[in-house]
Amino acid sequence: MHSKLRAVAILLAVFACFSATSCINVDKTLGANNIPDDQQLKLRTVTFHLPLENRMMDSLQSLNSSYAYLGALRTKEFGLSTFSFATNFAPYNEGSDLGTSRVIKSIHIALPIDSKTITDPSQDGLPQNVHVYRMTRVVDTTYRYNSDLKESEWIHTPIDSGGVIYTGRDSLHIRLKNSFGSEILRATQAELDSNTVFIKKFKGLLFTVENPQEGINGGRLNGFDLSSGSMYVTFNFQPTWQDGLPRKDTTIVLVVTDGVIQNFSTYSSKPLEKSTPQEYVYAEGVGGLKPFVDPAVLKDTIDRWIAKMGYDPSKIIIGKATYYLPFVTSDATVSDLNAYFPEYLYPAFRQKDTSSYIYYTPLDDVNSSGNEVGAINRSLSHYSGDISSTVQKMVNKNKTEILKEWKKYAMWFCGVNSSTTTSYYTSASTTTYSLDRSRYFIGRINGPLHANYPTLHILYTILED
């Protein structure tokens, strides 16, 4: 074990030397004749075809505490994708005394815009028809995935007052039907005293937009910060805290989320899934189509190489394993590259939490110090990222073990977000990465049949006895 750890340390040190730049010429052969052949650490490289295919992400986790996504997009590549969300609402202040004989005057919702995605710059201010519906259940953490919404979980008659035209240029304001406001004003004091009781009584709200006209490409995906969103109920009432007071008008504020938001999405790109080699594979945002590597296929590729070289898999030490996903850059594609391609494409795998729910998360390699994390390189027309520890495990394990843990090694190449935190005490910064579950992007990657195909480059050594 000590010799293997020592070999790993030497390999990493040697690789660091290769990665550095120096102006000093060094005679690398000096003293080489004095080292026995069986004591020399020999670095080798190998390049594999990366067996990319296209596959949808199922069971994408979509709960959020603050952000909601609403819109519809139709593209010639992927067809129609829709985005809606559901959340609860409750009084901003618990325990308010709203008097008696309450009569509704108006009710509306205001949601501040946080982000937007369009697939056609000319449609930046495209009008979208927004609708709001009552849910038949509370929105809670039993919702997990983008496809969880059932038809029976919402009342299909909208409560907005005739539809809302939204252009995406400012906050979203939605006028609701007074009948819905009247129902809220019938809340008992027990319901007003406790948001938990209030939410249990009134359930959640579902927000949707109408789809773009059939046959017309375009649309917009809007992102809203619901932590700053509000519902305003204006009404007339009889004060009860003092005798003889006249009726009054007032407005109460309700929060539009209690910290649990479920984002839903649907996709039309399922027919583009292909397990056979293709000239191109596609990267679609959120829960759409993704470049995918089947670990069984990659394991077969690795095993054939090991057998051909006559290696003992237990003695192969991976110093660095880097994937390259090339794409075509031309005058016709530059605008799409700048506008719609994701900034990162890094493999995510599926795992189960303690309650057996399935989650996607980037491979552990993404947080290894100094690793490339799948950033786009527009100059060299490729994405590249390091997955060294994952490849090391695939080399050392046999295929039966890999298949038993298939979810840990299957790779969906997804967009990722980075976040950096700085220690108050040491000023040291730490960057972590997570799945991008909000931005809808469009990218076309060269597939296995393309002349400039995707590859996996490995720097390795063989541990001597």
C-alpha cells in the first residue's frame, strides 16, 4: 500500500512538472543510466473515443426555496418546452384582525422579474398570456421532480381575471377574480393566526403561460424571485376594536411563497434520444436532452484497451483523465454559441438520498482542486473537464461491479452553476458547483460519427511490483 501511495505522489508531482512552464533548459537524461529499468516511473498516454449518445434526464429535482420559472419555448431542434410553477400563499403578518363584514374591492399579485431566456432576440418583448389556478393540495416537499404535477392536483378553471399579457420587461402583475379574494376574506381568526392552518385551508396556486402559436418558433422563459413577491388584497370592512367606528378601506399583504416552490417542465425532444452513434448530439437546458455516456459502453472500451496492452487493472494509476466535447464554430453558428450554448458542460450522475428519492449531482471530481469543470472554450471550439477519480474507479472495478452501481457512473453532461464563499476568519475562498436547474440552453456537440469526435484523454502509469 505504501509503495502505491508513493507512486501516486510521484506521478502527481511529475505531472505538475509537465504542467509548469520554465525558461531553464534541463537535461532530463542526467543520471537516467544509474536508475534500474524496474525502478523508473514511466508516464504514458492513451486517447479513447468517448461513446456519446443522447438521453433525456428523468426525475430531475425541481424544488426551490426562492426562484420560480414560467414560460414556453418552441425551437426547430427540440420542439415545445413548457415551464410552470406552484407555491403556497399566506398572510405576511400572522394574527391580523380584519374586522367584520369584509367586502372585496380588488386582489392582485406582483412578482419581480429576475432573469429571462429567449431563443430569438427579436422576441425579447414577446407578449405571453399568464394564468393562475387553484391547487387541490398544499405544495410541500413530497413534490420533488419536474414531472410530479398530476391533472387532479389543480382546478382547471383559472382565477385570474381574463388573462394577463406579460412582456417580460418588468414585474409580473396579475389581477385575480374578486370571488377568490372574497374566499380569502372569509378566513377564520384561527386561520389568520397561523400560516400553517391558513395554507392547509387554502392550498397552493399554479402559474402557467399559454404556448406559442402552433408552427411558430420562439417564446420566453421568465425567472422570478418569489421571496420578494406579494399578493395584495384591498377590501372594505367594519372595525371591531372600538365601538362606533365607520367602515374603512384597507389592504393586506400576503406572501406568495412560504419557502417551498415546485417548478414543473415538459419537453418534446424525447424522440431525439438515440443510443446508436450519431454525427451530432444535443445539449438542452433544464430537464431536456443531454449528451450521455453509458458506463457499460465506456467500461467495455477501457477493458479492451487493458486486454490489448496486457495490463493488470489493479496496477494502473490514473494521473489525469480529461474529456473533450468538440463543436462546430462557423460564421453561421457564432451567434448561437454566444447566446445559447451553456457556459459549462460537466457530467452529473444519479443518486438516492436517505428517503430513496433520486437526485442528479455533478461527479465528485468537479470539486477537486485544480480540476477543469467543463467550461466552454470558444477559441478551440470544445468543452473540456477532468474526471480522473471516476475513471480510476472504472479501471479498477470489474464490469459486474460497475453495472451494480450503474447510476454512480452514468454521465449526463449538464450545465452547472458555481458559487464562491469566503471565510470571514481566513479570507480563503471556496468554490462549489451544482446542477443548473433554471437556464434553458441549446447546444450541438459533435457526436461519435463526426470527423472531429469527442474523446477521453488519459495520462497514466503502471505500478511496478
